[in-house]
Amino acid sequence: MDYLRDYQVGARDGADQALSNGSESALIVMPTGTGKTEVFLDFVDHWLSQDRGGVIVLAHRQELVWQPWDRWHTKTGGYGELEMGEYHRSSNLRTSSVTFASKDTLYRPKRLKQAFPDPKSIGLIIIDEAHHAIKANKTYQSIIDYFSVNPDLKILGCTATPDRTDEQALGQTFATVAYEYPL
């Protein structure tokens, strides 16, 4: 039974449709406070049920790593792995198929390779606050490039602010907008 609101179901289903129909990357745009975290966690649950590879939920701030990690535990009863600062994930996906990570931690090549010795094991990267993840941001791009050895890798971004003040296009990173919920 869905616990999501109708528009959140639409966002989840839009992402699933976009990523299942050939897009390598998709973006969900929803205003602050409308439940982007709940949508992408529900999408993670759906993704894992299809056995399409592990998932990384990537964020640029510590609280944006902890928030979905805590909600994942509330939703599933399980704990996702953490890769952030002093927290190190196990080097395999036996503990959890979901890793919540800081982009500043994974940006370090040695740390990235220690945490994910087999980059092909990851099938989905979710980027929270995806408006930061343009090609010019080498931090995000190097992480995406590392996992791109998996030809089936998918990227899902979530943001409330798709229009950047520097006018850099999110289309550099995301092939399509899977869902947009207007104010």
C-alpha cells in the first residue's frame, strides 16, 4: 500500500518510467517541503526489489546524508551503510544495498575505491539537491565517472531549484525531467 501522496506517486512513477525507458539520468523537481526524500526512498525500495544493483544516495551536506539514512531505517527497519567522514561502509553489499554518502567524502579517489572496490555493483546514484551536480562541479562528476564503468548505471536527481543563478544547465547531467510538481 502506498503511503505517498498522489503527486509523490506520480514523481516516483515518472522516474521509473524515464529510467526504464532508456534514459541514463532523470530529474525530479519538487518544491521544498513536498517530500522529495520520501519519493526517492520509495524509488530505492522499488529499485532494490528489481535486483538492479546497489544504490548510493549522495548529498553535499552532512544533515542531507543523515536525514534519508534515518528515514530509510524508519521505512524499512534496516540500516543503510554510511560513507561520510569517520563513517566507513563495508566493502561489500551484504550489510545493506543502500549507501548514504557525502560527495566530499567520495570525491577522494582512495576513499571511493576503498568503499566501492567494484564500481559495477552500483546501479543507481540518487543525488539530493541535484542543482549542484552540473558537469562543471568536478566533485560530482568524478564520482559519476567512477561508477560509469557499469553500462546500466542510472542517475536520479532531486531538486527544488532547477534554475541556477549562474545559468548552468542541469541538462549537462540529467537527460530528462521525469517529473515536475509546480508550486
